[in-house]
Amino acid sequence: MEKPLTNQQTKIPEPKPSAEIAIRPPLPPFTRETAIQKVRLAEDGWNSRDPEKVALAYTIDSRWRNRAEFPNGRQEIIQFLKRKWAKELDYRLIKELLAYDGNRIAVRFAYEWRDDSRNWFRSYGNENWEFDEHGLMRFRYASINDLPIKESERKYHWPLGRRPDEHPGLSDLGL
């Protein structure tokens, strides 16, 4: 007569997870609604000014062009963002959808910031994004121009962090 197996003997070990795949909804292919949502999520992330958090929206091997810098991979992105936000103080950003198709989104943006001498700037630009099937951005190509402004010309006055829902967007501000 066979002895019944105990729970311990019948327990099958859990497979050890290989690299967990992050999912960042909304996922491509994008609709107008999901593209707008993706743009706002990106804006919110950047307004957090948290390099480690922001970098999680990009693939491990993401490739960027940002002005004259070409960061590749999350670690370089984190270092880039740390330098950026150490220089660009009181940073506030607004992004707006321009176009979308499949796994690609084009945005325009403007952000305001000051340097450590209290000189204010508004930086204008366009970005082209491409996402993988998990909603992570694998390519980000940004073209940016800086315009010196007077403090009295600032248009972004919300507390640091996420732009309030009732705050006007770029088109509403005439930008």
C-alpha cells in the first residue's frame, strides 16, 4: 500500500521570475483618446522631476536625442535628467498631442524654468516618440529652443508638480 504524499512533497516550486516585463498603459496602437492620455502621463511624470520615476517609462535600451545630447538606456537617461533639473529650476511643463499613428506619437511642448541667477526661460519644442508593445518609449527625439523671458511674462504659476486639470494647455495659452 502506497503512503499518501504530504503537502510538502507535492508542492511544485514556483518558477523564478525572469526579468519582469513592465507594462505602461495605454498601449499601442493608439487612438486619439489613448494618445492624449499617454501625452498627459508623460507630462505628469516630467513635472514630478523624479529622474528614476521618469526613466521607468522608457525601455532599458531607449535611445534619445535631446538638443546636442544622445542618452542611451535608462541609466544615461537618469543621469541626463539629474543634470537637467539641477540646472532648470522651478521647472513646469505642458505637452500637447500633435499627431499619432500606430505606436508613434508626436507632441509639441513648452516649459518654463529659471537658472540659479533667477533668469527665466520658456523652452519650446517638438518630440517624436516610438513605443514598444508594452507601452514603453524606445525612441525619443526632441528639438528644443530656449527663449529668455521676464518673470512677469511667465504663464505657468501652479505649485511645483502635476499641472492642475483646470490649468490651460498650450493652445489655450496661445503658445
